[in-house]
Amino acid sequence: MWLSRDSRLDQVPGFVEFHLLRGPERDDHVLYASHTVWESGEAFVAWTQSEHFRAAHRNAGQNKPLYLGHPEFEGFEALQTVRRGG
């Protein structure tokens, strides 16, 4: 479902990159996490209030059986970035 959706993130000011992460597989579920990088916290908040956000999440309620509970937002601020060769 996530791999085929039209997220429109590439059209949003301040968006840098998106990662869909697959975590451990358990007997009753597989853990997935979405990870986005934004130029600023303000750009992220603006996206959550945009038509792009509403369009990307328009049918989210139809996928309730795929979740163990309500998705929980966890935001982080980068304190350090290390890149190869840098």
C-alpha cells in the first residue's frame, strides 16, 4: 500500500527525503516506519496543514485493518549528521 501511493512529497517546499523502513517481523505483525527529512520544523508543520498532506492521507481510514493501533507521530531533531567522506 505505501509503495504504490501518490505521496506528492516531491512537490512540497522544504521536503528533503523520505524513507519507508521495514523492521522486525513478529508472529502477528511486521514493524514499519516512515522517516522524512525536512529543511526545517516549520516546513514540516506547513506540510501537515497543506492540501498535499490531505490528498496523500485521504484514504487512510480504509487501511485500518493493517494497523495494530493508531499511528503515532514521533518527531526528532537532528543533533549530528555524519556522511561518508566528510
